[in-house]
Amino acid sequence: MSKLERLLNLTAALLDSAVPLTAEQIQRRVTGYPPERSAFRRMFERDKADLREMNVPLTIAPDPDTDPPVDGYLINRSEYVGADVRFEPDELAALHLATNLVRLDGAERGLVKLGGGAADDESQIGLIPFDDLLATLVSAAAGQRAVRFTYSDAERTVEPWRLSFAKGHWYLSGWDRLREDDRLYRVDRLDGPIRDVGKAEHPVTNTSDPGSLRGWELGDSDPVAAVVKIDPDHAAWAHHVFGGVEPSPDGSFVARVQVRNIEAFRSAVITFLDHAEIVSPPAIRDDMVRWLEAQS
């Protein structure tokens, strides 16, 4: 098990408990610790130090069920992210550990991907970019606050739900009040200041993980159904690129995808050279024609 997974388990357990947990209880309940007592103690001491480094409010208090009293550990939910919390303990743990500035490499300061190394090598960590803009969005998500910003030259009012790092970029998912739908935004394309505009109102729903989406699905535009016709000898590659194809009566194959990012979709189709053709919709087909003419 990686260090990230163990810290997530520990943080979630301490958030979920109504009373302080002793070290012995933590060793039994939290997955990822070794059974041998001295090895557990060394690992647990390092984990406590890491949590404190990330400003997790780790409290030490006597366990009321022990006689004589034994010190236990607890994380106060209200101190952790505020009194009004919409997340479950495991979600809170993931949010905090995924978005905290910590210094583990002794030099740089950035968002640390604690599980970046191999499971048995906790010295390997990967740094992910983090800045004040992201901190503001994380705070808004944790505090159930709506924010306003400019994106694609339009003003958006959004209730942030989730921040994800995928494919080299940060993505924000949340409820767009103007469009009355959930949307995905690439954070580095947000313009201007982010302004707090009051309490979030829409319930949080399941959102897509940007890491599992293909390039043409990563966008905040309304999805457009596109159809691509592929030559038979390129069906296997089409299945890999588009995630599935279906046979056509003329012997060719057809891919049907939902496009939110036309540029990324165009790039995918171009990899087939003259072995694929955009059948519909006309707007996306015409965009491809214009682009090809501009290259000649």
C-alpha cells in the first residue's frame, strides 16, 4: 500500500471517530500499518508528523474508555474544513491530502503527490503545480461557496464540486448556474479574479473524472454527437482511439462520440489521415475542411 493510501485511511478514521482513538486501535483499524509493534510506532510517528506538516488539526486527548486513561488521537471536523461540511470522512481526507501545500523534499514547495513513488519506496514523490487560484477554488468547494469568474470570454457563476489533476492540467467540475448543468473547466484557462458570490445551493452529484475522459470530452461546451466513418483496415486503431466502433453496411466502421472540444476531436481524426471521414454534424465536418484548407 502506498503512503498516500495509508494517510487517507488514517485521516478518514480520525475524522469519522466520535472519541479519540488510541495507537493500538489505530493499528487495528487503519489499513496499511505493519503488525509488528515497533515498526508500527515508527511509521505512525512519521504519519503524524506529515499530517501536522499539512496543518491537519490532530488532537491528542484521553480515551474515555480506558482505565487508567490512555492518550488517543482525533481530528475535529469543524476545525478541519469549517462547521458546514458536505463531504464524508474519506472524501474530506482525499480533498485535503490532494490539495495541501507541504514541504517533504526539503527544497521546493508545491502540491505533493504522496503516492507518486512505488508502494515500498516512500522517498519518491512527484510535485504537482499549485497556486493561490487553486487554493481559492478548494476553499470554495469545502465551504460550499459559489464563485464567479471569466471563462472563454464569458462570465460564469459556478458552485465548485471537485478539483482534479489529469493529463498535465487542473480541472474544476461544478454546477454552472447560467447553463443549469454540471460543467468541467480547465483551471489555467480561467481569466480574471475569482469572486465569492454567496452560498452554494445545488446538491452535489456524481462528476466525471477528467483522467478517464478523452481529449474531445474535456470541455465546458454542450456535448455534440459526432459520427466518424473509418476504413475497415483501421477498425482496431479506431476502437483504441474512440473507445469502440460499430460495423456499417458498406463494410466500413463507425465511431459515435460526444464532442465538447472540437480541436481535440480534430486532432484524433487526423491521426487516421485519409482513412477516416467526419460524417456529422456539418459544423464539425466544415471545421475540419477549413482547417485542412488552411494547411495547404
